[in-house]
Amino acid sequence: MKIPKKRSYYPVTVILVGLFCAQLLSLLMVHRSNVDLHRTLTSLDPQNYLIVPNQHVIPQLIEIMPALFGGLFFTLTAGAGLTILALGATWCWDRLFFRNTPFFILLFCLWIGYIGFLNINGFTPLVTAIFVIIPIAVFATTLRSMPPREKISIVLSRAAYVLPLVFFLGAGAWITKGRPFTEVRDYLLLPTAVGRQVNDFYYRYTLYPAQVFKSLSQKTIRTAAIDTVEDDLRPDIENLLLAHDFLLMEDPAVADLTVRFEKNRVLLSDKGRLILKVKPEKFLTDPADWLRSYSNRTDRYLFFRPFVYYSLLAGMPLIFYILMYALWRRLWLMRFSVKTSSILASVSCCLVCAALLIPLYIGGHVKVDITRLEEALTSTRWQERVAAMKVIIENKVEIGDFESYPLLLTTAHLTEKYWLARTLGVSRRPNTYRDLVALLDDPNPNVVCMALDALKRRGDPAVIDQIIARINTSDHWYVQLYAYGALKVLGWTQPGSG
């Protein structure tokens, strides 16, 4: 039976419906998080505390564009993952199990069960809405747009069409060696103009959605309100909280943590909800353990974060493949039959996948022996120079000892400059320290972040004032985040915690 053309692309329709629902809900979720963060940060006194994100970023939290662009992260991860799962489950129920009722009940129970796990530490309305609305929308759209069932031989023959996908995922996992994100950034994004635009967009907007589902212990800045604590304990608790990046504020309704003293117990509450009770001496002796326990018990995104992560690994590539296959198939149908066009679309997908994987393979599989580092650092291939820097970092070799070191400082290649900043983190020479500090003024935020990370690893507190200055003047949240992390490792604490 010939499939009507208007129904032969139903996966594309389904995917677009799923992603549209995901984007609307993600926009609301990120915007709500941004507004909450804006309210928290504007409640803090910037004269008393070093705040991240700073005054350059805070006004953007109530604007719609950061929420719109930040929401794309959840759309292309959790939204893509849910769309693929719902599409696959609906297809299996209809095509393989012939709408079998027990199988449907099993799928329904698994779905409801995971929603229950999502809310195990407290109700998350927008995350729950994502896991309810997207599967329902995808399920309804799939059933409405799927063509009639075909003979089993035709269905089985189409198994060959997924071979490019298997090749893409399998080869990609092998080539990237468990480091897909850094490999893609280093060898696909940073070397090309379009890739750099994608990279810059990601690092400019990704912290807005990241703020949504971080646990309390993962947040850069945490807030606490102290309520009814005895006068002799108050200074100790204030300093303890400040030392663990809990900035003090007056309003318990806004604060991440409220500390009260009652019947010789310290009570840790989350906006009126009692979480932990502990004796004062225990809390003061091991505050990190109790605060970590508090964070775990108030973590409402414990099961959402891994879903986002695995959706990023698998959901987004699947969406990309399906849309790419549909596009190629549509183009080939202009000249050939349905069967021939499907085969040519598979071949075309294979070629595109190979074109994406080849740079990853070339860059990630360059081997440099530690005995020929000088030769590798002067290579005409930037991939070999980067590979040599990775060996230097791994073996803690002094990069300042190489004659080629001054030439490396002049590179304009972002991936190479990024790894150069990392190698300077294992160096101990004064001249390399000055070169590292100079990289703080690099126009690329990836390089600046690595320079800050390298300064953190060198462990010299003399650079603290310069890092604070970068936090106060930078308009890039990622740079501020790395700078703040460096300050903490170098021994700096918020005022009042000493």
C-alpha cells in the first residue's frame, strides 16, 4: 500500500509538536527561576557581599529573551528526550503490540511512577507539567498522523533505514571516548565560524536554565535567614553560614535556608517547612555535613537532572537524525521513487554523520609521546599541538622550558589557546604566571574561564584582587562563575566570615 505523502512525514510533525510544547513550558520554567533569582539577589546588599551573577547580569533576569533562549536548553534535552520516548512508545504500542491493553497499562504505570519520583522531595509544578503535557500531546499527534499499518515485511525492511543512526551513535561514543561535550566543542565548534557562534550562544545562555535545577549545594550563592537564635550562638552561626557561601538576609520567605533555635535544637527550615533538627554543638562541629544533608533533602530535581543529561546524550542526536533523514528523503523524492529515496536518504545521513565525526576522530586520536613534546609543539597541525599540551597537563611538565613556548602565546586558534591556558595551570614559573594573568583579558570567554581555572590550580592568593575586579566588571555569567570558584579555592571568603 502506498503511503500518502502528507502522512509519510508524521515523525517530523510529532517532533515539532513535542518541541513546541517543551519550549513553551521551558520558557515559563526558566523565567520563573530568573525572577526568583532576581528577587533574591536584589534583596542582598552588593556593598556587603560579592554577588554572582553581578549587577551587569541581574537586570537581564527579568527580561524575556534570556528565558526564551535559556529555555531552548530544556527543549532540546528533556523536551527532545520525552518526545522521542513518547513517539517510540506510541509506535510500539500500535505497530508491535497492536494496541494491547496490558502493554498500555504498563507504559502508563512507568510514566506515572517516574512523575512520582520527580516530586519525591517536593512538588515541582512546571517539571511535572513537562512530563504530563508533552507525552499526551505526542501520543495524540502520533495516533492522528500515523499512516495505516503495513505488512510486516515492509516494516522489517525499514530496519535498514536506522543503520546510519546506529553508526552515528556508536561511532560517536567510540570516537569521543566518554568526553562528547568537550570533544565536540574543541574539534567541531571552536575551529569554525558557525561553530563559534553556537558555542558563544551556549555559554551565554546556559546558566539561566542551569540555575533552575541545581541543588542547593551546587549553587554559587546561597542565602540564609537567622530567626530566633540565642545571642551567644548567633555570631558563630553567622560566620559558619558565610564561610559556606550562605549570604545572610532578613526575609525567610526568600532565603534558601532558615535557621531557628528551639528547645536546645537548631532547626533548619525551607520556607516554613522543617527539614532537619540538630544539636547546636553537632551543627557547629560539622556544619558541612549537615548543610549537605539539608541540600539533599530539599533537592526537588534529583531525578530531573539525570533525565536532562541522558536526553542531551541521546534525545537531541535522535531528533537531529530524524529531521535530517526526513529532509534528505524529501529532497530525493523530487527525482526518485519512495523506496529509492529512502535508501538515498540513509546514504546521505551516513555521509553527513561521517563529515561530523571525521574532525572528532582526527583531533581526538592524535597521539604524542612525552619524549617528542618539543617537536609536537612546533607542528604545523594545531591538533598535534593541542595533543602535546594535554600530555604536558597529564604529566605536569613545565611548559616554560620549551623553546616554542613564546610562539604558542601568539596563537589565534581558540582550541589551542584554551588548552594553553590549562597548561599554564601546572606551570610554576613567574613569566608563565604573568602570561596567564594576561589571558584574563582575552575576548573569548572560554579562554578566560580556563585562565581563571589555571590561576585557581596555581594557588597564589596574590591574584585575588584581580579576580574580584573581573567579577565586578565582566558581563558574562560564566566568567563570573569561574572567577568566584577560583576565589573560594584561593582562600577568599565573603566579608564577615573571618
